Amino acid sequence: MLYWRIFLLFILIFLSSFCSAQNNDFAKLRKEMVEKQIKARGIKNRRILKVMEKVERHKFLPPFLQRFAYEDRPLPIGHGQTISQPYIVALMTELLCPKPTDKILEIGTGSGYQAAILAELVDKVYTIEIIPELAKSAEKRLKILGYKNVFVRCGDGYFGWPEAAPFDGIIVTCSPEKIPQPLIEQLKEGGRMVIPVGEGWSQKLLVLHKKKGKIIKQYITDVLFVPMKH
Ligand code: SAH
């Protein structure tokens, strides 16, 4: 009996040191990701760089993909969907100009990673996911990770979240054919929306700025997102 206890204790010590070594590796990879993929491409906002280094992207992926978490690419999260490339997450977050007092709406929760990045930067995040399994798993994951300021809903993000509107900012992480009118209506005066628009391979990342009730559009770059489902 005593031998068994000692044996189990050794196993526990081995496993915990293995996990902490792995966490240290991930921390190093995150630092490199910020330097080589994000800062190097011109992202300057210090709060965003700090948060990209802090949030553990590997925890938003299935175990067999975790070792690729800090590579420069999107990755599958099941149901034919993807977690966006880290640089794109940083770019869209910077374009949103998030302030600590902001209430933000995200369309396309996916893994919950973008929502977690925003949750570190703003007051409240409302996020909508159309695939029930993804909505459920992201909600659970965000809860386990301790995010109390993220609210997840399963539904069609085209219609936004009228009960929680208006929003200081809206970020859309799937690509609709046209800018959804309900989202424009749910944006506060002075607010910003960051959204890919278009079908197939010809999607444009836009920033919309609501000024005196009018929408000013700015084209940023070409992107590739999963389509917004109806
Ligand atoms: N932001 C996510 C990645 C988004 S992938 C992350 O950080 O992991 C795009 C997501 O948008 C997918 O999960 C897809 O199911 C979802 N989606 C597609 N159409 C939608 C719609 N009409 N409403 C809400 N979510 C939608």
C-alpha cells in the first residue's frame, strides 16, 4: 500500500513538472508570435500586444492541435470552422480601437479566442455563434478560463443582439455578402465596426465608422474568412 502511494506521488510530480515545462514552452512561443508575426507586421497598440502575449491560444484548440497554436495560420476547430490567424485577430482588434469602458458585439464566436482577447480589453463582450455545439463549448471554455464579462448566445448573428444594443464596437469574424443592416443600426454614434465583406475568395476587410448617423467606410486589406451562414 505504502509503495503504491509513493509510486502515485512520483507519477503526480512527473506529470506536474511535465505540464509546467509545456506551459513554459507555450509562453515562449507566444512571446515569439507577438514579436515575429504581430509587432513585425506593424501592430503597435501596447495593450493589445500585451493581451496577445497573455491569452493562451492553445487552450482554445483541441489537444492534438495545441502544439501548432502559435504558428502563423488559422487552424480547424471542428464543424468546418477555423480559429483565425493570430495576426488577423490582432489587426481586427486594433482596428476596433477598444476602450476599457466599451461594450462590444462579436459575430462568430467559434472557439471563443477573439472574445477572450476582447474580454481582457473592454468592459463587456457579447458574442453570437450559429453552430450550437461551438456556442456551447466556447461558453464552457470561457467560463473555465474565468471570463465573467463575456456573454455567449447561439443564433444568427446577422440580426445582432438588439436587447444589448447599442454597442461601442462590432467585430464580425465570418464574411457576409453584404453588410447586415441590423448591425449598422446596433452600432453607437461614434462607434466602429470591423467586418470582412464578400463571397468566396474576394473578401474585403472594412472598418465602418458611424459619424452623425452616416457610415464612413475604409478598406483595409483582402482577407479570407468562413462565410456568414443564414
Ligand atoms: N472568432 C472565432 C473564429 C471565427 S470562425 C475565434 O476566435 O475562434 C467564424 C465563426 O462564425 C464560425 O464558428 C461560424 O460557425 C460562425 N458563423 C457563421 N455564420 C454565422 C452567423 N450567421 N451568426 C453567428 N455565427 C456565425
